[in-house]
Amino acid sequence: MSVKDKLYPIILVIVLIFLTGRTAYAQEEVVVRPKSKPKAMPLPVTRNAEGRPLTPEEKYQLALARHMALQSEKVRLQILHDIKMTNDYYDRRKESKFVKWLKWQRFKLKRKGIL
């Protein structure tokens, strides 16, 4: 018997052990999750504080109040964004002026032979 013939059964046993270990490991990883229930949609407010349905005028007033609140929030966020962008712009300008000043000082010192 040659060495090749002796190695085949050894390799076969190693492969079988490896495969059985992998399948046992894979079976341990299986996780069964319960099905999630669909979320209920929130119902619109159609009743007054007294429990009676809202009139069309009250619905309109409520919708207008919501709309104005959203608009004022959008405007407030836009103003804050504009302020932030303006501050960033001036900070960058100030920083670039400072960098230019530093370069100029370095140039003057090099010209004098100090650096």
C-alpha cells in the first residue's frame, strides 16, 4: 500500500468530523422569532371634549392650527439654519485671515533670517 492509499481514509474521517461539527453548530444558531403584529394606525381626533363629533368648522380650525404650528416650526428651523451657516461662514473667514496672518509673520521672520 502506498502513502496515498493510507491518507485517503484519514482525510475522509477528518472531513466527516468537520462537517458534523459544522451542522451541529448551525443547528444551535437557529432562532425562531414570533411574528410581529401590525401596528394599529392612530385614529384622527373626531370628537370634542364633550364627546360629540366635531363640526366642519371645528375640524377646519384644528387643521389650521396644526398647519400654522408646522409652518412656525419650519420657519424657526430655517432661521436657526441661516444663523448657523452665517456663523460658520464668518468663522471660516476669521480662520482664513488668521492663517494668512500667520503665514505673513513666518515670511517676515524668514526674510529677517530668524527662521
